[in-house]
Amino acid sequence: MSRSIVVTGLGAVTPLGENFSISWNALIAGRDAQAPLDLFDTTGCRCHHAASATPPPLTDLPAKTIRRLARASRLAIPAAREALASAGLLDAEGLSTLRELPFSVATTAGGMALGEDFLRRVLARGHSHRSPLFSRVSRYLPQQQVLDVQQALGFAGHSVIIANACASGANAIGHAADLISVGAADCVLAGGFEALTELVFVGFDCLQATSIDRCRPFDLNRSGLLLGEAAAFVVLESAEHAQRRGATPLCHLTGYGHTTDFFHLTQPKPDGAALVEVMRAAATQARIAPAQIGYINAHGTATAVNDGVEATAYGAFLGDALGSTRISSTKAAIGHTLGAAGAVEALFAIEALRSGRLPPQLNLQTPIPEIAPALVGAKESSSDMQHVMSVNLGFGGSNAALVFSRSLSP
Amino acid sequence: MKIELAVIGQGAVSPAGVGVDALLHREPAPASVAALGQPDQPWPVLRVDLKDPAFARWQREPRLRRASSMTFFLVEAAEQALAGVSPADRAETGLIVAFSAGCITYSRRFFEGIVRQGMASPALFPETVFNSPVSHVASVLGLNGAAYALVGDETAWVAALKTASVWLQKERVRQVLILGAEEFDPIVLDAYRSVRWLRRQTSANGFLASEGAAGILVRRAGPEDATRITTARDGFIYRTKKEAALAAERLLSESDPAKPCYQSAQHNWLGSLEKRVTENRPLAPVDDRPYLGEAFTASAAWHILRALSCLNDQVPRLLLPVWGLNHQLGLLELETRKKSEFPRQDADDRLF
């Protein structure tokens, strides 16, 4: 059994805005969200900036509930709510009209900041057995943010939390499509969330993977990534389910591929073979040739190793079509949002397909020659695109690619 | 969700020892470890003996030179479950690993470095990522298929089984190795103590912190496959004990009351709830199985293996509730088929 899948709702909170449309308009306008980081102390780090988001107010939740939420939940709840609202799946009370709604979610750190706080207090040995802070330790685990979203929006049902590092968000959306495709679900809320935390920030900083300059994906002078935070969700449905309830499809999800690159825990194989394979798998499932892809939202972290390998892989995958397919990494604008990256970047690719407007490659000075003809310039548009792709890589060799299409290919 | 997964391989690492036989029959010996925040008060815990000769070959693997103890549990359990599988078939095997806390020791050590010394080790950070052990296992054992790290409480196993079923239906892989793993670190004692989950030596209330891994190799069930997992249900979410009670009643009320139930909530706060909702049901006949402590996704895997071992001609089907400790409840249905239930060859074949 294989059913066609449509996207009917989008929602996001990003460093560029508290909802998806604000984020998209800022992205297209060429804004980037890099700013000094004040969420925690960065003394001793090389890098002191990031792309942090402003959690929108959660006016319909009790203050006590809000106080207990991890920052990650403060990002995830409004993003999920926006996705359900745009799909027409929220009732007058702001709750899901589907009380049983499968939930496919990605994150890498969950509510880690709560865990950090707990550990800091344990190490200080200033705690007491009854400290209410300690009862919050269980809230740092990712399933607690999933539960926060489920309870805030009034739905239950199957949930799956995928933690495939920075490819997780694409995996979560692709897995949701798989569930629908085989008939295991009719409608799935899918996406990812990530909040900036000290452990992760210092982790990338001590690997010298963060930049002390601007984030410059696909630039010869790139010097590292910009860390960010975000939450983004899509509503995926079978085409029949969407039609039955009168929902308007935004586009089709036509291809999903995922592979594992064994070369190294933190570096892709230099020839990009696994990345080429994952893009081919996604395109094959979508029944399209690489040249039919109008835009690729690239992983493009701006680290020395990643972008070079990625450029090589796009050359191998696209061949002569490299110049006609447009490519950009939106991490220059919103930072690397880790577990949320695959989801928020998929949303940007979908909106590029729908609007014909292309996210520009920001902060570019001297492009990597192999990919230079493909990189999106300022105010570029392409109204006749039929297919777009979103690509992600992660620690552990996780690779994932998604294809979104205006309509199904014959 | 109806699934039709044939269980074709099993592997386990637990405080009782290496292997499924130890899991079923051997009594583990508790050790005493103090919580980080309370160094003068030791707690009984159940640990895996990493000096067991079974781990020696993995400790020589270059890829695993910086790996966490949990990775060694995983790779050993995985290799047991894959026994006899050819390299060619391994290349078409998917891998799903369920975690609750993940590489907690490296995460604690890394952050402790930040707090105490104001610096952290770059060698540790990549190993703190949830899917690093998954990548190690896939690389060392040559599993080239799809690979997911899933996170959650014990019910992450239900999600893993559903995911495997989907991959097999989509023909993304030929078979799937599903594992659960956790490792012990003193910080978990502080965490469990704070939510009153731990058991003192003099009391039966609360659990012993534990560690280990276990897994099963599954494929789409064919007519000749005897041991199967046929149903995987989850989504019975709760935040409070009251919500958990309602979820448990609903979970069991939606299942066949005639099928025996395997009780698995040992010494945790869900134990009394399990007793209540299963009191009017037939129970799976379980021998005195040694108590292995609580290790979340690893415990869930141990219970699956132990429940599978209960299946026989007299108990061909049973229900295995999956008691998630901090998100949701789930349920699996397991069955074994007698040879007489296998489909017969057609008449023409039998003539010749």
C-alpha cells in the first residue's frame, strides 16, 4: 500500500520571528538573527553569539504550567499550534480537533537546560531532598516536551521521538510520511524543536566548530557555524483524508531518503557518497530526475569540512543541472537549529515552492567555485518550480533528504 | 496498530550477565554506589560487568576507542541477535535503538568539566549525542540499512516496533535490529532520589537503578515464522498518577480479556497500578525470574525477551503491557504458532 501525502499546515518559531510568515518574510528580506548570546554565561568560549528566538507568549496556559515548561516547550507549543491552525485543525478553544493525532518529533537535546540546572545544583551539594527543582529533573527528557505539546493542544495518540542529530527534523517529517504511506496513519503532526543550551553551545565551541565571524555557508572564507534555536512543524495527511475534510493542500511530499555515513562520527566522507545516495533515493521515490529540482535548501553549516563535501555531493548529484537548480543554506540567517533544522528548513523549501521566492545565500563573499553558479542571489525568484528538496546531515553520519512537489509526477 | 513481525534473533546484556540465558535465569549481585550529591550514603545498584570476556573484542575495535559503556552493551547484544546473519544480509538490515537517558556518563562528565574547571573535553562531546552509539553499532557490525535513534520512556520500544514494521512494509530494509540500552551513572541516583523512585536496601518500595541492553532481530512474518509480535499500541499519555490510572484502565479495557497478561512493572510506582488493572485477568505463568532493576528502554527489552520465553503450546499468546515511567503506557501482543498451525503445502505439492 502506498498513498499520496499532502502538506496542509505549517508553523514555526525561529530566531527571525514568532511565527512562520514573519520568519519567512524576514528570511526573504535577507535578515540574519546573529546576536550576542545572553541565555547563559559564555565566558571562556571562543564564540559569544548565537541566533536565539523569542518564545511567543502562551496566554491560554495557566501561569503555573508555563513556569514549569522547558524553554524547548515554549518554542514547540506555539509552532505546533500554528501548524494545526493553518491546517484548520484547531477548534474554538485552541485545541486539536483530532483527539488522536500521531506525533513525529525530532530533537537532540530536549529540555537539556533543566538537566544542566539540576546537575549544577547537585555538584554544588546545596540541594535538599524535597527541593521542587528536583522534581523538575524528569522534565528535561524529550518526551516531556512532547507531552507538553500534546497536553497544551489537547491531543493524544502514537508519538515517536527521533534523535538522529542534525538530520532528525527531516527524519521526523519523512517518518510521518512513511506512516501515512503504509496506512498506519491518516494525519500526522511532524517536525522538530531545539532550544539553545550551555552544554551544546560549549560542545560545538570546544570543537572549534562555531564561528567568531558571520556565518558564511559555501564561502571559501567560512569559519564555522552559528548556533540557533527553533521549532517547526508540518501537518501531513493522506490526500484522501485532506480531501474528505475539505483541507487545501499546500504541496505534496513526494520523496524521502535516509542513509548512514560510516566514515567518521562527526565528519562526512570526503566524496559525499552517502549524501549523493540519499538525494538519489529521495528523487527516485518522487519519480523525478535531479534536473527537475528547482531549489535545494542545503544543510550548509559553514564549517570547513561540511560545506566542501556538500558542494562536491551536489555536483555529483545534479551534474549539468547544477547551474539551473538553485541552492542556499538558510543557516546563515537562523543559525544551526540542530534537531529542528530539518523541519524548519523543510518549511522554507515548501514556501519557496509555493511562492516562487528563493531564500538568498547570505554573507557570501567568495563562493566555493564548484557550487558558485547554483547559489541563490538577493531577490531571486523562480515561479515555475515544480519540485524542491531539503537536505540535512548530522553527527553519527545521519543523512536525510525530502522532496516536496506541486503535484504528483506520473 | 497491527504489526506482523517475526522475531528471528535475540540478544541481551544485563547485570545478570551476557546473553539471554543469563537474563532469564541468573541472579545479579548488587553493588553499592553513592549519589553525586550525597557521597556518604551508598545505594544498591545493579551494574553490568564490563570485565566479562565477551566485551574484550569490542574494546579492541578502533571505532569504539572513545565509546561509552552503553555502546559496548549495545554492540554485544546486537551481535548476539545477529548470530548467523551473513555480511550481505547485514548490509540490508535496518537499526533502531531506543534510549531514555542516552550517554548520560559522558554528558555528566562533559558538563561537570564546564562547571568545575570552566572547560570541557572536545573528545567527549560527540559521544554525548543520542545517535552516536547507533552509528558505532551500525559501523562495527556492517549494518548499512536505515538507522534511527529513538528517545522516550519504556514505550519508545513500541514506537521502535512500529517504525520497524513501517520500514519493512516500505521495503526500505529486509530485516530490522531493534535494541534498547541505558548506562548507569551516579547522577541518575540523584535524579531518581529526587523523584522518590529509588529503593533502599531495607525496603521493597522503589527500584534499583540498573543498566544494560537487549534487542531482537525482526522481519516481516511469513507463514513459517513461529514467534511473532502482532500488535503494538501506545499513545495512552499521562502527567499525573490519576491520569496514569485512567490510561491503564483504558489500555487494558481495549484488549482481549481472555489473553494472559505478563506483569512487568517491578518495584516501580506503576506496580500497584498494574496489579489493580490485571487482577481479573489470567496472568502469564512466570517462573521466579531474577530481579534486574530498572533501566528504562533496556528493561523494556528484557521484559520482551522474558515474555517471549513464556510462550509455548499452553500459552500461545499473551499481552505485554509497556509501563512507561514518565510519558505514556503501551501494549504489545506476542504469540507463537504451533507447527500444526503453519499453512500446509497445496495438494499438488504433497502428491509428489
